[in-house]
Amino acid sequence: MALDLQVRDLSWGPRPDRRIIEAISFDVPAGSTTVIVGPNGAGKSTLLRSIYRQNRPTTGKVLVGGRNIWRLSMRDVSRLIAAVLQEVAPDFSFTVREVVAMGRIPYCRGLFAHGRANEQIIEKALADFRLIEFANRSFSRLSGGEKQRALLARAIVQEPQLLILDEPTNHLDIRHQLEIIEMLKRLNLTVLITLHDLNLAASLADQVLVMRQGRICAIGPPLATLTAQTIRSAFDVEAHIDHHPRTGKPRLSFDLSP
């Protein structure tokens, strides 16, 4: 069952006189998808780190299903939240199947999951992410896109209520980007995701959160937030907007501001 996310007055910085994010508050309803967009350095990844408990906030709190994540054990948090990060994954000396199986650790005593129920969850994720043919291959031998799919599969087998994704389509070709977006739409999860591609953001999001200089400058449905004025303010570019003929979602192209 998906749970809602509430972020309240969240701030973080490496020292008291330098805040990277400042006074961030927003809600993500249960089962919905919020996409965070903004220029490089806006604080998108920093915000995610404070939500999935890598950075303890300077101020504010993060609630998942009404529970403050900083008052829970790491095992309990791992059963609520799964994260796929932007950083390049290390070259694990494990097979793809073993890497995916690591997502079951919050439910097991050892490093790898055992038992029929766990195996069924792992096999389904391998199939859903088209990894069956790579299952017994070393993770280190995969391409960048294949590694990303394996890490996404690992997050899904964790069975979280909140899925956090930092630029998950970075290493994927167009077809695999679209496949990932379609798969995310089908998940019965609350999803918080950062994307650079505003057209992908528009196609996926129930809600778009636009950041600039560590603060929220717009939040709401794609049609309300991905406007020429907001994009000019956040990205310093001119946006030309029409609508996708099938979905009606915003479709954007860009020019440098004069």
C-alpha cells in the first residue's frame, strides 16, 4: 500500500551559515508521482538526500504515512523508502540476480534472500525490467543502462511505499527511458523523482515541483507549473509550449533567452 509523503520546513547545509536548501514544504499524495525539476545546483539531489535519510535536516521534518523517518530504525525506514541514486554504481563483484536480491535485505537476516516467496519477487522484477538474460552475468559487465535497470529492479523488490529516484533515465536510450516511465506509471507506489528532461517530467508527473537556488519556485500539475514564465525564471531559457496530441500534456522546446 502506497503512503503519502509530507515535507515540512526542510532546510539543510554543510554548515550553519550555508544552506543548500531552505524552508522546503510540500506534500506527495499516496500513490501519486511528483517530479522535481530545476537547473544544475538548484538543490534537487540535496533535497532527496534529506528525504531518504542520508542528510539529517538542519530544520524541518519528513513524514511518510505520518511517521517521522528520523524516529524510525534504519530497517523500518528501508521497508518504507527505496532510493535509486544519481551517482554511478560501483562495480559489484556480484551477479545481476544477487544485486537485485539485495533489495530483500530489510526482510532477511543475511545478505541474500532465501525462500520461495522472496525468489518469486526477485524473478518478477528481473522479468519486468528485462534482465532475465543477464541474471547470472556479473553486474560489472553490464552497460550503464543495464546497470541502471538492475538498480531499479533492486529498489522494486524492496517493496517500498515511497520510491525515490534521482535522474533514473540518465544512462538509458530513448526506448528504455520510455519503458521506465511507463513502468513507473503502473506502480502502486508514491514516487518522488528528479528529471532534467521536462518533456519526460510532463508525461510522468501528477505534480511538478520546480526548484531554483534551493527553494521551491512553483509546484502543481504540469499544465500549471511548466509554463513559459516559470521556465524562464528557473532555467533562464525561452520555452515554446504546445500539447501532446494523444495525452494533452505540455510539450516543450527551448531557445536561449535573448
